[in-house]
Amino acid sequence: MNISIAIDGPAGAGKSTIAKLVGDRYSLMYINTGAMYRAVTLKAMEKNIKPENTQGLVELMNNLEMHFQGEKLIVNGQDVTDDIYMPLISKNVSYYSSIKEVREKLVELQRKISKKYSVIMDGRDIGTVVLKDAKLKIFLTASAETRANRRYKELMEKGVEVNYEEILQDIKRRDHIDSTREISPLTKAEDAIEIDSSNLDINGVVDKISCYIDKIKQ
């Protein structure tokens, strides 16, 4: 029997890293939904398609072939994994991901994958919209300052010159946009388990989630 695990939370909470590690531990297919929205943002900006150009976005998405190879996201045969995490994409992804037609298209694709495989999926609306019947729902969060510091270190290690205060303000802005948007806002599902990772390392969070998975597998 296939199982689905949903991990939701704000930007920079460590959802992708945690979900990947948990997926490896339990042989679950990891679906990084945030990366999918970032890929749409990247391709739209490359073609100068504004968020308000709904028709242009729909046409763009109809011509996007998107799949994962491990941690890599391949779009139309191109590995875009590094490109989608650049600061310019981070600043704009919330505007594109709030578009109804964009979300509908990607949610449809995400649900198809979850019906075929046992998956762990992370994003903003997995437990509330995409995988409402998931066996386990986790809401992973951390303080804005902790999340900004993590993103700052991540980008600096990649050789990208960034400013901590700008990243912090960007995260706070994204939190506001994600939690107040009309379509599928970021919110904790009623049956989700909240984990604050502010004072936990990666292994600590993985172990916590693993305990809950072991319970549902018994």
C-alpha cells in the first residue's frame, strides 16, 4: 500500500533537506513542490512573462516537461537546480505561486505522482490541499531569524554574495504573502504535527519525524 507524507512550513524552515533525508530513510519518492514553483518562476522570468499575464503563464506551463532525478529538477531537459535558488527567484516566487492557474496545474501533477508511488512531499499547502488524506502531516517551522541565517550561510557557501538583513526582510515578506494569499494560503492543517526546528539540528528533526512514521507503519 502506498503512503503519503506531507511536510508544510514557511520559507527556509528546512523542509526540503528534511524531506529528502526522511525519504531516503524510508525509500519514499521525494517531491520538492517548492522547486516546481521556483522552476515556473524561473522560466516565466526568462521569457519576461509577468505574474498578471495568466494566459502567458498557462501557455508556458503547457510546454514545460518537469521531473526529478534524485535531488535535481530537470525542466525541458535542463538541470535548473542551482538556478531556481538564486536570490532573484526567491524574491519573485511567491508572486507566481499565488496564481490560481499555476497552482492548479502543479497540484494536478503532484497528485498524480502521489497516487502512483509512496511519497514524501513538502511545500506550503500539501497537508491542506494537495494531500489532504496523507497518513502523516508535519508543519515544520522556525523563527524568521533562524531561517534567514540558514539561507544566508547556504548561499555564501555557494559563493553568492548576499546580505543577511535583506534575506531576513525577504523571508518576512514571503511569510506575509504566503499566509495571506487568497489561493491555498500557508496554514497548518488541523491534523498536522508542528515541529519547531529553531533549536534542533537536521538529524534531530529527522529522528522526530521518523518516530511518527514508525508509529503509522506498525
